Amino acid sequence: MSEEVVQNKKVTFKGYIDDVPKETDMELKLSNIELNPPPQGSAALLVKNLYLSCDPYMRGRMRDFHGSYIPPFVPGQALEGFGVSEVIHSDHPNYKPGDLITGFTGWEEYSVIQRTEQLRKIQPDDRIPLSFHVGLLGMPGFTAYAGFFEVCSPTKGEYVFVSAASGAVGQLVGQLAKLHGCYVVGSAGSKEKVDLLKNKLGFDEAFNYKEELDLNAALQRYFPQGIDIYFDNVGGDMLDAALLNMRIHGRIAVCGMVSQQSLSKPKGIYNLFNLISRRIRMQGFLQSDYLHLYPRFLEDVSNYYKQGKIVYIEDMNEGLESAPSAFVGLFHGKNVGKQVIRVAHE
Amino acid sequence: MSEEVVQNKKVTFKGYIDDVPKETDMELKLSNIELNPPPQGSAALLVKNLYLSCDPYMRGRMRDFHGSYIPPFVPGQALEGFGVSEVIHSDHPNYKPGDLITGFTGWEEYSVIQRTEQLRKIQPDDRIPLSFHVGLLGMPGFTAYAGFFEVCSPTKGEYVFVSAASGAVGQLVGQLAKLHGCYVVGSAGSKEKVDLLKNKLGFDEAFNYKEELDLNAALQRYFPQGIDIYFDNVGGDMLDAALLNMRIHGRIAVCGMVSQQSLSKPKGIYNLFNLISRRIRMQGFLQSDYLHLYPRFLEDVSNYYKQGKIVYIEDMNEGLESAPSAFVGLFHGKNVGKQVIRVAHE
């Protein structure tokens, strides 16, 4: 057999870290790959990766800690994350060459996918960008949907606060809350993001937390009646300030804590006493606990998008070479919208 | 009219404080009271107080803060709290002289009660001590019942941890959890209390937190499989340690935070990240939100007690003179069981 041998660029993980990720924690490597069909009986796929997703949770896989819900990366090997890929060869009965899929893949041009259980086949639709399957219609979008509807128990007319509001999750939380009839305020870290929240994403109000000396005062200003629902993507000082501004029977969905992801000694939270006096429910969650709702989510949110009821902002980087800096940028708020890497053109 | 004039000893509140309560924050005063019937149309009661309850939440009423669920005490006037009283005169159609009632009353020998909406008439029962109506069958017992069954969502076989476990609330939480088929470990602050938990209250295990250098290590020792339910009566370091030992989908009922009640700058909580990875629900609550369950509680817990399925430990002080030191003792763990003041013999 004389199969095609091609170059396979990879972004590899150098080794475990304790600090904020740096570009030098990853390494671009070149190798070759034979584009052979996977061995018979392997049920594996050989795929060409089109889009890769940069997500803050990946920071957790850079620690040498095996007790979490997802194992750490393997030093020397390509990073792994959500992607959109095209099937080149398949030994799996459900997939054939040319199929578009989304699920876990490697940070490389071509991947062999052995674990096919969590893959999802994409039904191509001209009205929906393919890359949305790692954003609006992927894990971040589903996190927003499950977190808002299942964890926050929203009611029409409630006051909703979203932090990291222009990010991959926050932008959809805010729009779903608006569609649900809530009053929504978002925080973000630049004037550009605040403008997007107010002018493009339809938030009622938005503010730049970096310009606020006193987060408690800022929240009092935007929520003179208090907050019913805080969708917390950051943790830390913003969570502490929100605790001072919750209404009775308020709910806090604890999602990302991106501000604390890289701190080996996280910041203290001092205002938990309010949980009692205001009878607040504070709940951590992972979207993976709600996968039974995924089909409904996919239909609802696809339709909202096609009907023009929601928009979704992506920050698209070109080429695997740009992946390390794009990933590192997440922890400095550099991304505007959902951070995606285009590995190859469709 | 020549009504009887009697002496009315009172424990008055001297003024707002920022620190741990001291005996000198209260003052014993003598005055006289005419045992007249309340004015016609007032719907008020004149009562003789038999038992008064010392509860940690009362500390919150010693702050000059009016935004809480209960207003502050009024300087110069008698403290107020739950009590068991005998009706001497009544202008209220539901009550007659000789009735025994429980509800808010003054820290004094005789009180005029204007707000009768939240009073409850006691059906005397020789098998149940009257003082239990401010403990096992009163607010602390109901806090345990509502918190455990409504907030903790317990399932048979789950691992339950209770802090301040020999206290007014904790001792019932542990016993209800045992009756529900859970494995129960309690923490307390002395060898005497630990012995009570293990030998009298039926906890599976108990430990003295003051003898543990590392609370995380202690919890790992007692819960090698992790904790499903933490009924938190203390907050602070114990809450932080419990967060490290919760199981996936664990629940934390946030009740008293007695360790933090008197700190104007409470301790920080550092381990909230576990809320996400372990999908923990942490919920503050007040028993007053569950009053619709009170009749069922009263029946269930009275029956358990009369059937010998649960016990209840009281720390009874004699005389109003002892009330300030008994109250202050709560914040130093001096009470063994529910702290009650006997004001007059039945």
C-alpha cells in the first residue's frame, strides 16, 4: 500500500505548571503522518481538524492532579480539546469520509480518534458557521443553556448579573436571559467588550470592572433592587461583591472561576454569611451532567440563531501556530468573544 | 382596682457591639409591674416567663444594622427571644389564663406580648419537658428538620457530617440522619461533647476539632469516601476543610456560621473552586421559610421522642441572673446541648 504521507503540525504540552499558562508551556512540533485507514476492528477515525476551541477549563488539565473530572494532559503529546473535524478515513460504522464531526480531538492538523462515544455528527447548515459547533452550539453554549435554565431557575422579570459577559459562555447567558424576560447587566474587562454587550448583544447595561474601584458600589449602582441571579464566570472579588448584593432567595450559578484558575492559593471569599440571611442557593455545575438536554438545546439555540434572535461573537485566530498565544490570551482577557483557532479552511 | 404589683427582673441590652458579646453588654435591672389585664381591644397577653432560649442568631440583633431578616435589639430595653410562658391575663380570644405558650417574649419575669401572630399554644404532655418547646420542638429543632430534609435532600446510606454537633441544632440533625439511614460523623469542641455524640446521641463517629491540627486530614480520616451532606453550623475553617472533602453532587446546608457571627471581618473561604468540579450545591436557609412544615415536624419529632428514638440534651441555667453568662458562653462553646434559662418553676 502506498498511502499519502503528509506533514502533521502539533501543539504539544511541555509539562505541568503551577502558574498562569505561558506560550512557552506549549511547543509547536512537526511530524509526519500516513493518511492510512485505521486498523479494521479499531472503530477509530482519522480526521482532519478544521477548528479548535480554546477554553479556560483546559488550564485545569495542565496540573499534575488526577482527582478531577478530567485527566491531566500528557507531557510531550499534543493538547486535546473540542474541535470541528472532517472524517478522512473511518473504521466506525456511524461515520464515513467527508462527514463533519465535533468532539474531543488533538491540537494538530490530523488526529486519530479512538474514543468516539462523545462525538457528534454535524448536520451541515449554510446558515450556521461550522466553528459555532465548538462555541454557540458546543460546550460553552450548552454550559450557558444548562446553567441558566437548570441551575439558575429563572423567572421573567428577575434581575440577572453575568460576569465575563462577552465571553464564550457569558454572551449566550445574557441573551437567553433577555429572551426569558429578565433584566440583564454584564461585566467585562474593556471598553470594546462593554460596547459589544450594550450595542450588539442586547444587555440592558454593562460595565468595565477594571474601571471600578469598588465592585460592591458598582453592583449597587446597576442593581439598586439587588440581584436575583448571578451567573458567575470569574469567582474571586466579583463573587464576593455579588454576595453583598443578592436578593432574598437569590441563586448563584458557579461556572468558570477563570480569575482563580491559575492561582495555587486562590483569593478568599468573605461574604458567605449572606447565604444565610438572604437564603441564597450557590451551585457549582458542569454541563456534562445535563447532556440529556443537549438535543433540545441544539434545536432551541440553532433556531434562535437562524431567526436572528441571538448573535454570537467569535475571536478567530488563523493557524495552529497562533494557538498557544490565543490560549494564553484567555487568562488575560485578550479574546473578544469565543476564542477559536482555524486549523484548515473548510 | 387594686391589682397585684410585683417585681419584674429584666436583662436589658446596653448598646450595639462589634465584638464577641460580653456579660457587660447586658444589664440586670429591677422594676415593678402591675399584673393588670391588658386594655380591652389590645388583643395582648400578660405572661409569666418560665423558660428563655439562648440562641447564637441573637448576636445579629446586637448590631446596629436594620437590613437583616430581624431588627436589632433596642438599647435600654429587655432582650427578646424565644421562650415558654404561662398566660396570666389575656385580651386575645385564643388564649386564656393558665395557657402555656411559646414564641417571642422578653428576657424578664413578666412580659406583655402584643405580637401574638407567631405564638403557638402548647398542648401539655407529661412525657415532654416544657422547655423542649424552645429546643427540640422549637426553632432549633425545626431548623434541624427543615435544613436536613428540605435543604440537604438526604438519601439512605449517604455520608453526613455535622459541625457543632452537640448543639441545639446539630444534635437533632445527627439523630434524624441516623434515623434516615445515613452514616453520621459530628465535630464538637470538647471531650465531654464528643463522648455524648458517640455514646448518647448515636453518632457513628465524632471528633474534637480543637485537637486536630489539620481539619482536612481529620475529615479525610473520618470520611475516606468523602462527604455527601455537610450540615454547617460554624462556617470558617471547618467549611473550607469540608469543601475539600465533598463528594460529587454533595450538598452543604449553611446554617449558623457561629464561628463567624462576631467577626466584623470574617475569615476567608478559599476552596470554593470545588463547588464546580464536584458540582456541589451550597444553600443558606432560615427555618422561617419552611413554617408550612411545622405541624408535620411537631408531630414527627414529638413521636420520635416519645418512642425513645431520639434524645435531646439541654444545658439548663437557673434564674434570669445567669442569662448573660449563659448567652455569652454560646460563643465560647461552654454550653453542652441546648442552652436554656429557667426563669421560674412551672
